[in-house]
Amino acid sequence: MSDNHEFFMRRAIELAQSGIDKNAGGPFGAVIVKDGKIIAEAHNEVTSTNDPTAHAEVTAIRRACKELDTFQLDDCTLYTSCEPCPMCLGAIYWARPKQVFFAGDRIDAAAVDFDDQFIYDELEKAIEKREIPFLRILREEAIPVFDNWKNKKDKQEY
Amino acid sequence: MSDNHEFFMRRAIELAQSGIDKNAGGPFGAVIVKDGKIIAEAHNEVTSTNDPTAHAEVTAIRRACKELDTFQLDDCTLYTSCEPCPMCLGAIYWARPKQVFFAGDRIDAAAVDFDDQFIYDELEKAIEKREIPFLRILREEAIPVFDNWKNKKDKQEY
């Protein structure tokens, strides 16, 4: 079993290298496995697709969900060549795979100038202290829409 | 100026309602503005597109970047009907708009069963204490790929 995990992680690392070779984006790869089979794989595509959300993990999650025709990755395992950034970590919690394997970590990423720690720090700050200003207006007009959702009979929760 | 902010936020809230009406996904909308004009808008599309990352903010960011043909939202303002979840907050930091306006907050979202706080809490936990297991393997095989990135002459940073 441990050999399988290494097999899939090696594929994620191989994807990271292929993304570099193709000038697709940053040096990161990810693979999603269900029932012992790869159902989706991706490398970072931020700069080649002009999509700042096209990290390897987010892209692999999107592809796996398309493949499974669902928005939940039940019983899936994600292998990523590097510890997920906060965006990808959030995506993982929304997609809910059963486990995640990673190889490099945020310190390794920072050593090649991907400063995830800055974003982790920003998330923990009070909203009025962040580097990007977050300003609140019109709460009273947004709440009725939430109430409409709450009262909706045929809603699909996620 | 403050009137303009309210105008764009009302559009974000209107998008949130239209997403509910169309059964597209959760009750959230977002608008991205540059030079006083809307360049992208979106509502949540998680359940209708089977994409757990298709939150209003992520979707609006992707569309705005397509529109501007870039992966950076310089001088743009994001209006979102609700405080961004950690995934969207991460996406915002990668896209780097100049400011963000929000209406509802994470407490309002929790009141209609969107528990962003759970994810915020998970992000702050040590990696070995998370609800989704995060396990580290093969660091020694991932690092050479990072080194290849570091040494790459023609890389496009982001």
C-alpha cells in the first residue's frame, strides 16, 4: 500500500516537472486517485491559462469532479507534490477527499519564492488589518437573500 | 464614490438571488470592477456545474482574468455579497485586486449552514491534527523539481 502511495506521488512530481518543461506555470503537480486508479491529474497552469486559481490541486479537483459527475470527492485520495496553499486547502475542504499526501511543504515552496505563509498570515488577521483592504457595506440588503436560501424548498445543499 | 460602491454591491446581491432562482448553487454573488466598469460577474455554480471551486468570487476572478488577458487583477475592486471563504480569500491574494467589499459575513453564512469557520479553524491547526489526514512522503524526490524551477532561465513568475 505504501508502495502505491509512492507510485502516485511520483506521478504528481513528474507532472510538476512537465509543467515546468511546458512553461505552463509553477512547479507543482497533483493526482487524484479513487479505487486504486488515477481519475484526474494536473500541473499548475496559472501563467499559461491566465487563471490565478489554476493551481495543480484546484485543477485536479475540477477534473476529478467532472470525471465523477459530482461536486464531492468521496473516498478519493489527493497526491500533491507540495503542501497546498490556503486556496487549495480551502478547495480540498469543499471537495472532501478522504486524505491528502504531500511531498514538499510551505517552507520548501518559500525557498523557491512561493510565499504561501504570507497568505496564511493574512487569513489569520482581523479583517481590518489585512494588506488588501476588506470593507463592509450593505449587510442589510444581503441578509434577505440568505433568508430566501434558507426558506427555499428545493435547494441542493453542498 | 460611496454610491458607486453601493451600486456594484447591489449587483452582487442581485446575482446571489439569481443563482438561487436558477438552482445554480449557493446564495452568493460577486462582481469585479475596473475603471468604474463591471468586467466580470458571477454567482455560485457549485452544484449546477459539479465544481466545488465554483464559488462566486473564484468564478468572477477567472472571468475577469480571461477578460483582461492576465493572471493579476491590478487596480480592480471585487464586490462580493458575503465575506469570502478561505478558498476564495486565497484566490483573492493570488489575483491581487486592490480592494474587496463584502456585505454578509462568515457568521451570517453560518446561519444559513455554510460553515466557513470550520475551514478557517482547520487551516490554523497543525497539519497532523486536521480532520482530513495530511501525510508527508517523498520530500527528497520533490525538492529537485523545485531546484529545476529555481534554476530555470525563462520562467514566468507570478
